[in-house]
Amino acid sequence: MSTQPLTFEGVFEMFQEVKTMIQETSKQIRENAEQMKETDRKIQENAEQMKETDRKIQEVAEQQAKTDLQIEKTNQNVGALGSRIGDIIEHMVGGRILDKFQALGYEVDDYTRSHTFRNKKLGIKGEIDLMLHDDDVAILIEVKTTLEIADVRQHLERMEKYRRFINAWIPGCPVRYVGAVAGAVVKDDAVDFAHANGLYIIVQSGEGVDIVPVPENFQAKEW
């Protein structure tokens, strides 16, 4: 095999090829380094995102714990409220509320607590906190810890529903139904509104309970 002698041009060409290879290799190394830096950056970002996600999960867990505590407190308050209303009713009965209405001319001689009614066909239901009654008249009383106008409106609607319930249950029932509202605390505008709509107002007093004096033009509404 014959060997061609190296010339200056051949050596220069080889040198250029080696130089080009070195440059390409350096470029590849730089690109790989940049890719590794980008990969490290993404790993760091993912780590930060995971930390943020963990933080948010912790916040949600803490908020849920606060919500659970609030629900528990609310349930306790509702239970206390129910007990408070029961106490007011007992106070009313103990305060001789029957006598108070008898003095107004109503011959009521007995009472019923938590009287519920329901008629699926008419789509009505409700509960009367305290009912004073005899053979021909009944006084339906709604009891609140704090009595406001909205409570009076609701009781007026309740009275209408109960009359419809009775008419469906006992057609031609001759019993007259009178309404009253009571509260441990009674707002002044609720008193005026109740009287304007023919309802009696019952409040706590030193001797137990009392019926708020009605205005001269007061006319008890009957259902």
C-alpha cells in the first residue's frame, strides 16, 4: 500500500477538522449544561409548587377545623336557644298566663305545649309553641327569645295555616282562634305591629309574665 506524503495543506485540513470537532463538542457540552440547568430549575419550581400545595392543604385543614368548631358552637347555641324558649314557656305558665287571658274574657282553662300540625295534601305544616284552649276558643302563642316584626309576620302566616288545617280536618269547626306572641326581649316596633294586626303581646314582668296593654282601638283578630 502506498502512502501519500503529508503536505502543509493536508496537515492544515486535518487541523481544521479537529478544530471543528472540538467546537461541535464544546457546543454540545454547553447545550447539555444549559439543559441540565433548565432541568434543575424545573425541579426547583416543582419543589416550590409542592411546598405551596402542602401549605394550601394545611390552610384548608386548619379552616376545616375552625368550621367544625363553629358548627359545634352553633349546635350548642341552638340547643341553648331551644332550652331558653322552653324556660320562657314554663315561666309563662307558672306566671298564670291562663289567668291573664281569663281576665280579658277568654274562658281558657287548659294548655298544650309544642302542638304540631301537618296536612300533606294542602302542603302545610307547623308548630304552635303554646296553645291555651277551652271548648270554643284557643289562643295560639309563638315564643321567641327576642321578638321582632319578622316573627310577628311569621306567626300571622302560621295562624292562617292552622285555620286551613282545622277547616280541612274538622269542616265547620266553630272554635275561634286568637293569636299572641311572646318574648324575653320584645322590640317596640314589634309591639306596634302585632297590635295593628290583632295579636296580643306577652312580656316578662316582675310577677312572671304579663300581657302588654292594648291600645283603645285594638280589636283581637280571630281566625
